[in-house]
Amino acid sequence: MVLLRNANENDFSAILHLNDAVVQQTSPMDLDGLRFLHSLACFHQVATIGGQVAGFLLTLREGTAYQSDNYLWFQSRYPQFIYIDRIVVGAEFAGQRVGSSLYRALLEFAAASDISVVACEFNLEPPNPASRAFHARFGFREVGIQRVSGGTKLVSLQVVDPHPHLKPLAGAGMPRSGA
């Protein structure tokens, strides 16, 4: 059973471990960086299964002091948004709807906060077909592309309006606690 709750400092070691396992698809993050992002976050949750952190989702609103190229791209084009900085699910929890549960909770949060743009990016080079398919299931659409990381990555910049996508997803009826 997937349970969601707000992330806290006791989760940071597990979050860093999860991030390190997929750093080629996200970006490096150390403890100080995580503390900084957590302090800026508008929605930072972990998903647990059997008491173990199975995944996390960290997002920021517009107008923060974050200097990520992708965040700044959205900041320059959208007056109001929630930016998904990263979502990571442990490989051993794949297929257990951890990511879907986190996104569902985020879209509910965004709609309740009257935010009409949820933004993210995923890699086109190196390719990340799993992320492409995952975001397509939630109705994200491409609004731009850009090279980042010194030109070593090409990303697809994506947005979705959370309001029309709040009908239940098949199998998404996961219990939540502390959300």
C-alpha cells in the first residue's frame, strides 16, 4: 500500500539515495542542495511502502530563488506555475503506482490552489522514454525544448493544466496519509 506524506529531514538520506540512483536523468543533489530545495518547495512529498521511502516529488512555485535553467525557462514565460523539479521512484517499487500517486496528489494540490500550469521537463537526449510515456498519461504537452548541462542534455519542456485531468486514473485509488 502506497502512503503519501510531506517530506521532512528524516527522509533526506533516503531521498538522496533515490536521486543518486538516477542522477543521469535528474541532476546531482547533495544534502545542502536538498535542504535548499526543501526550503523553497511548495509541495515536497514522499511515498512510502511498508514504512520505506519508495519515491519522492519536489516542486516549486514561480518567483523562488532557484536558478535551474529549466525552472528559469518557465519563469520567463508563465506568470504562475508549479514546477516539478524532480520525481524519483526506487527501481524496486516500479509498477506499484508510486509515481502516479505522487502526481495525482500534486495535481489535486495545484487545482485546489487554483494553479493552471504544472510544468516539468524530461530528457530527449539522452532519451528517457519511460518519463515521456508517464507524462503523456497525465496529459502533459511539449511547449519547448532546450539544451542544458553544458549542451550534454536536450530536454522537452512540458506543461499540463491540472483542472481537467482530475478524474480518477485506473488503479489510482491509493490511500494517502499526512498529505
